[in-house]
Amino acid sequence: MDAEHINPMKGILLKVLSVLVFVCMSTFIKAAGTEIATGQITFYRSAFAMVPILLYLALKGHLRTAFQTSDIFGHLTRGFIGILAMSCGFYGLVHLPLPEAIAIGYAMPLLAVVFAAIFLKETVRLYRWSAVLVGLIGVMIITWPRLTLLTDGDAGSDEALGALAVLLSAALGAVAMVLVRNLVQKERTHTIVLYFSLSASCFSLLTLPFGWEPLPWSTFALLMAAGFCGGIAQILLTQSYRYADMSTIAPFEYTSILLGMGIGYVLFDEVPTGVMLIGTTIVVGAGIFIIFREHRLGLERKGARKHVTPQG
């Protein structure tokens, strides 16, 4: 990060705005109803997200270079895994209370730590392993009331399947995060963002024969708005990392649960349960601990490099 770009307050503001717009995206999708095919939702979300992204890249003068890539297979793989994660997440979103779907989704950064250790061979020490374990226990506390519906013989319960779908979405999203961490080593950020929306739109079209229906204008407008919000939020999120370190702004991701509870209560008459609040507190606490632990380790690594002799 260039010194002239360092502005933590601006980075935090952009991050919070991105969270707000992402929650608005989820709200539009939830308001669209449960009768829409998941593949249809993901197509509109991905396709209309490209409009603000392309406009932004054109204004920045990056549009021509954004399509240049040396790893099209990597982008397609990330897009395929990402669209699976998005589809599962949207299924859970429309069948669960909004704050509950958001809270279960917090499993993604916890699982990303696990997958980074397994696939990227990153060093994860006892403190972070402990935080991951505690956080996943919190996720299970949130989901357990839904999962017990399966043991009661109600395997077709939309809420139970919705909880499982969000858990699967978190796991697939964590895999996508690992793939992105590989891509950023050789690809520009705007190229990664553009190819994800493009590949996600194309993959979503493959579900056209499976339950797509003509949409009333009101539903079409909601899904179009969700797509625009997704693209705008992605731009805001990307910009936030230009002005502050990830460890500075990452904790503000958890403002989404407060926004989700407020919107869920006002628009959908959803009241969080005590169990859900307890589990969410545990998950958020574990996530924040991991973020600050990573920040501290980063400072220690920088300090060690300053004291290394020329001979190493």
C-alpha cells in the first residue's frame, strides 16, 4: 500500500458502505421470494453486477487491460466454485431469517484458515486453531435448532435444508478464497473481479432448463437491483483495501449482523432467538480474535525483517 493512499478512516467507511450494500443485495433477493429458481437468481445477480463494474473500470481507464489474463483456467475454476457457493447461499437466504443466514455465513473465514493450512501450507498455530474451533462451535449452536428438524423426520424442511445450504456455501466460499489468494499472485484485482462476474453469469445460464420461469416486473426489478448492489459493493470493498490494512477494516464485516437484524425485524418480522444471538457472539468473537492475531503476526514478521542482517 502506497504511503499517500493510507487513510484508515476512509478505508473503514468504504468497508462499512460495502457491507451495507451487500446486505441490501441480500434483502432484495429475499424479498423476491422463494419460488424463483436458484440458478435464475445467481444469473441476475452476476449479470447485472457487471454493469457498475464495467462502468467503474471504464472511468478508471482499466477496461481494456481488465480482460487480459494469463490464467483463464484459474478464473473459470474460481468462477465455478464461486457460483456454487453463491447458489447455496441464496437458497439458504430465502429460506432462513436474514440475520441467521448472515451469521452462519461467518463460518467462511473460519474454514478459510483451515483450507489455507491444508492447501496453501500456511502456518497456523495453536491460538488460531483454537479460535477456529470455538468459532465453529458457535456456528453449530446457531444451526443446531434447524438441523434437529432432520432428525425429527422432517427431511424436507426448507429451514433445515436452508441451514445446510448456507454451511455448504461457507465451505465452498472458503475454497474460493484460497483460489483467489492464488490468483492475486499473478492477476490484477480488477481482472479477478470482472472474470468472476462474467464466468458466474455464464455458468448460471447452464441452469436455464431447470426451473426458470418468466418473472413479473416487480420480481425482475428486485433481482436487477440485487445485481447492481452486488457490483457496487464489490467496488467499494476493493477500494477499501487501498486505504487501510485488511486487519484494520476486516472486523467491520461483522456490522452486517446488526444491519441484518434491523432489516429482518422491520421488513420480514424476524426476531432473533436467544440461541442464535449466543452462537453469533461466539462466532464473531472468534473471527475478530483471528483477525487481530493475524495482524500481530504480520507486525512481528515486519519487525523481524528489519533486524535481518544482509547475510540473512
